[in-house]
Amino acid sequence: MSDLEGWSEEMQSAHLYHVLARIEAGTLRERLFAALAREAVKQAAIWADRARRSGTEVPDAWTPTARVRLVAWLVEQIGPESMQSVLAAMKVRGLSVYSPEPPDVLGRENAAARPGPVGHSAEAEGSRHRAVRSGGNLRAAVFGVNDGLVSNVGLILGVAGANAEPTTILLTGVAGLIAGAFSMAAGEYVSVRSQRELFEYQIDLERQELTTYPEEEASELALIYEARGIPAQQAREAADRIIADPDRALDTLAREELGLDPNSLGSEWSASTSSFVAFAIGASVPVLPFALASVDSALTLSVGLSGLALFSVGAALSLFTGRGALQSGVRMLAIGTIAGTATWSIGSLLGVTLG
């Protein structure tokens, strides 16, 4: 990043901080974002001074770009919490104030330096996060199977409703399985990769800023801690300790300034492969009878297996909702039945019309 780009990004941040401060009028967050706006202007002045010393001309005033104006308008319309990822990409810090976590996250990477209950170790914290991530992967897998199952059941019943030949239904189901699985995999890859690229870009910026003006970065972090209920003196001391350790500082700044969790970023290839497999498993259920059973019983068997699978998926989802397995299973079966009936009816209508 050039000095002029650094100046422009800090001025951009200052502009958005003012927008956030106006939205949060009358709250502690207003004070935080107003203070962060002043810090951003100071940091912009550092970049401007460096640019001028290197012979680069710096504009007398900064004008918001169309992108900045659009983001500011969206933040005002739908709120900062819904725009956190976009704001992070626009170099807006302090987003952890919108996190539901209590202020005792202070110094989570160093339990000995953080006030808190005896026995609350970093190892225990890591185990908790690993458990949450594992549960999230299981949840995603169940939903992936459900997506493949419902979409291919609807597709097959729609084609069957039009009185298509069994071979045509089989071909349609296989095509739906492959297309849907690749679509899911591609979507997951792009999603995770984009998140990773955002994180890597922001970390590179933080690394450069830590080298250029560590005191200002410590001030920003202290302001964020204050806004989250930490006494001013303790917040400043903790921020200074963290900034003194570059590796710890980068991880903490990612969490507290950007609202990003470095541990939540998985492999895009692993995520896309898992999505592909999960969708394919679900989508294969209504297809298999047409590949293995006789022509006369294929459709009946497909509907029966699909109904059983829908109920099973619904029951599995009860693990994440806390509801009874029977209730969740029946609900998912009902949803699949409605979808299948609708596509069958549409297929029948089109079959008669086009035939």
C-alpha cells in the first residue's frame, strides 16, 4: 500500500466513523466512533506527511467515492450490525462492540493477564471454540443433505408429473444431482475464499500500521475496550501490553477492531468438498430407485425413500433446535411433501399443455 493510498483509506474510515457516530447518537458507541474518527484523521496525517516527504502530491481535501457513499447510505438504512463484513472491508474498526460476547474477552489470548474466574484457561477457551466449530460443520452437513434431498425430490416429481419416461427421470435426477452439487461447492468455495481474502488483506494492513504507528493502534484498541465496559486505565494498560507483542497484537486487532475470528476461517477446498458431498448424498436418495429398481416400482420407492430421508433429516435438525425429534421430522416431511406436490402439479400441467 502506498502512502497516498494509506491517507485515502484513513480518510475513508474517518468518514464512515462519523456516520456510525451519528447513528449511535447518545450511546457509548457514539463516543467510541467519534474518537476513532479523530484517530483516523491523525493517522491520515501521518500517511500524508510521509507521502509529501517522498515527493507525492496529496490533495487538499478528501472527497468520498461513490462506493463510500453507497456503504454509508446502506449503514444508515439497515444498521451497522448487518453491514459488519462490508465495514470491515472498508477499514472500519471497533466492530467487536456489536459482538454478543461480554467485555471479559479482554486478553483472551493470555489468560494470566486477564482478570477473570480462576481456572478459566486459554486451553479451555480453545476447546470450547473447537466444539462450536465442530458443531457448525455438522449443522452445515445436515443442511447440505437436506438441500440436495428437497431440490432433487422436487425436480424428479416435477418431471414424473409430466409423464416422462423412467430413463428421462433418471437422467434428470442425475443432472440435478451433479449441477446442484457443483453449484453448492462453487458457492461455498467463493464464500470462504472471499472471507479469507478479506481477512488476509485486513491483517496485512494491520501489520503495516503496527509498524508505522503502534501508539495510535494502541489508542484505538484502548478506546474499543473502554466502549465495552473496561475502565480507561486498565484498557490502556492492556492495549499497551498487547501491542508490544506483534503476533498477539495482530490476532487481537483482528478480533476487536475488525470483528473477525481468525480461528473461524476454514479451508475453502474443504468447505466446497463437504458441500458437494453433502448435497450429492441428499440428492442421490430420490434418484437411486430409478437406477436400481424395476420401472413399475421406481417412482413409488423413490417417494417412500425420500419421505423417510426427509423425516430423518428433520429429526437430525432437532439436535440444533432443541425441539423434539418427532416434531422436527414431521415438519420436514410436510415441507418436502408440499414442495413435491407443487412440482408434481406443475409438471402435470405442463405435460398436458405441451403434450
